[in-house]
Amino acid sequence: MSVTTAGRSGRSGFALLGVIQAVLILTITILTVPLPLVAREFGLGPSGVLLLSASYGLTFSALLLLGGRLTDRHGGRRTLRAGLTLLAAASIACALAPGYPVLLAGRLVQGAGAALTAPAAVAVVRVLYPRPAAYRRAMATWGGLSVLGATVGSVLSGAVAAAVSWRWLFAVPVLVALAGLARSGALPAAEPSGRRPAPDLLGAALATAGVCAASYGLVGSTDRGWADPGTYGPLLAGLALLLAFAAAERRATDPLLPPGFLADRHRATALVAVMTTAAGTALTFVLLSLYLQQVRGWSAAATSAAFLPYAAVLLLSGRLSGPLTVRYGPGPVTAGGLAVAGAGSGLLAGLTPDSGYALGLLPGLLLLPAGAAAAFAGAAVLATGGVAPERTGLAAGVFNTAMELGPTAGLAALMALAATRPTIVGGYAAAFAAAAAGLALTAVAVAALPRTTTTAPTGTTTAPERTTSAPERTTRIKEFSP
């Protein structure tokens, strides 16, 4: 195969995997705007709405570590096919659901399929771009795909639900999953090298149950409050299970999450940046959707249209973030992105019952995505860099877990803060102010990181990052174009 043909094949494969990743995140928000319509159709009460809104994210976040282990054990392409098959079947069941139980079960299985697919896709990307600089650029682009998927999901859901039916929204994951299955044969196998890690079934069971229980408790706190047994019961159970998971991993011969994996300062800080940014973007969609529809009386379609400038800036920023990350390093890009996103949240903290769209909301809706895309791009490189190839699935699973837990834990805490204010809009403003402060503090933490290379395998010492000349930087930026 010629170099040109290999390059085209790599770009084609990356494009397919990138669309799949975006759709996995899109599927989280696919019912956000039309959820009241679903509740009316099936006669759901608050608890039913709560569980349905959280179901996909619960299994997605809870099973990601297991998905990463299965990827490292059985290979990226094989695990990708299994995940896409589950996603397609569950999405069809959701679209045809005759009642709430089938729809809920379908959303839970969708999340399980996504938990297999996400780390497997990253493992295939690692094979597509084996050169360190190319892989860093790929992961910089990859980081922006998640927030893009969430944005498109929110915009698309209101428009489709208003035009036809919310059931048609599930056509998107069905079609993308089928396309991925049809073209998966052209992707590299991404077979594991060396000894295959053991399944660690005990660790997988404890991690899955712990994350699921804790996430459910956090989500429920928004409606039930922190003093309700339905909130603190699952939280305490989840915490106990996660502590048992940590203890089991220390004794395991082949742990699902090696105890030292999160000890790397760059990786740990990057994961905090992912969680903080994901929480901030999720807060924006939830609160502004509620504000525009419940306070200002906008329709679902008009609410979705309000996020179109957000999506446009996100596309532009995502396109620029990859080259910037390669040129200036993931640390400065992540810190800068967090600072800009924090400024956007700070502007939204000025929300009042009479805030206009053009002057009151739009400035924040332009700054926030510009910063979020850059923060995700740089953090993706920091979180997955320096990992040996046989642990690519693990790194991808941990990264996506942070992406999922950010909106769950962060949104619950911020919504709880909002509920303490005497007025609804005042609570929204306080939540945006807290998100801005969190983003700013995380930006400071990332900026304080020493600049190091991210190419050495986990467990090795990285050397200080050397300064490259302008011609060399240009060569690295052009090394590939996903």
C-alpha cells in the first residue's frame, strides 16, 4: 500500500470513528428537549422521568472500565463490532417502544453498547496513527467530538420532536451503528499485543455497581434533595462499593484499574479538567433549556435554534484546537480553554428574568463553546498520553468515565446550589457563577503543570518537552489530517 493510500485510509477510518464517538455522546442528550413529550405520552411521574433521563448515562459510565478491559483483552475492532451491534438493536427497540419499560430497558442497553464502543474506537485510532505526534493530533480532535455530539443532540432533538416525533431521533444511532458495522472490515484489527489481561470480574462488578449506584443517587438529588433516603442511600451504597473496588484492585493480580494509573499528575489533572468542562457544558444546556421554555415561554424548536451559534463556534474551535495543541502543547491549550469557558459561564451568571437573547445570552453562548472545545482537545491528549499500547482501552475508558461523571456529579451539585436560592432565575445565575469559578480554578491547576512529553509508556519517566523550531512544528502539524 502506498503512503498516499495509507493516509487516505487512515483519514477515512478516523472520520468513521469520529462520527461514531460524536453519536455516542449525542445519544445522551437525544431526549433532553423532548423529555416532557415522552412523559406525557407514557404518563410518567417525576421518578419515571428522572430514571429515563439518567438511564443511558448510568450504564455508559458504569461499564466503561469493563469496556476498556475487554478492548485490551479482545482487540479494538472486535469489541467495536459488539458495541455497535448492541447500540443498533437497543436504538431500534427505543424507537418502537410500546411503553415505558421497553424504552427504559432500551436506553440502559444503549449505554452498555456505548461503553463497549467508546474505548474500542480509541484503540483503533491508536493503530491508525502509530506515530506519537499523529496520535496526539488525533486525540486533540477526538476531545472536541464529545461536546460537539452533545450540542448536536440538543439542537436536533427539539427540531425533530417538533417536526415529526421523538421516536425518529433514534434513527441517528441506528444508521451510524449500521454504517460502522458495514465498514468495520476496512478498519485495522487492533489486536492486543503481548499477554492479554485477565477479565477481573470482581473488579468489574464492584466498579459497575458502585458507579451506577452513586450516579443514580446524585441524579436523584436534583428532585428529591440531599436529605431524602432515595438520595443518600444510593450514594452511601455506591461509595461503599467503590471503596471495596479500590481494596480489591490492590489485591488483584491483573487489576481492572491499576492503583498507580491515576497517580500521574498530568493524567489526574486532565481528568478533573474533563469533568469540570463536561459539567459546565451540561449545565448550560439544562438550565438554558429550562429558562427559555419555562421562564421565557419559548417552544422546543425555538430553544434548539438558540443553540445554533453555540454549535457553529464549537465546530470552528474544534477545528482549530488540534493544530494548536500540537504546536503549543496540550497543557497551555487546556488551561486557555478552561479560562475562556469560565468567562462564558461568568457572563451567563448575569442571567435575569428579562435577559435578552442577543445581549444577555449570546455572548456567553459564544465564549463557552470556544473554550470547551479547546479544553477537551488538550485534556484528551494529557489523559491518554504516555500510555502503553496494551493499555489504550483502559486510558480511553477512564477518559470517557470522566466525561460521563462530570455532568452527573457536577450537574447534581450545581443544581442543588441553584435550589437554595429564593428565585428560579437567581438559582440559575448562582449555578453559572459556581461553574465559572470551578473552570477558573481548574485552569490554574492545569497551568501549574510542568510541560512534559506525553509519548512515553505509563510507568516511565518523561523528559522535559523540548522546544521545536518553526519548520519542525509545521512538519508535525501537517503529519496527518484526520
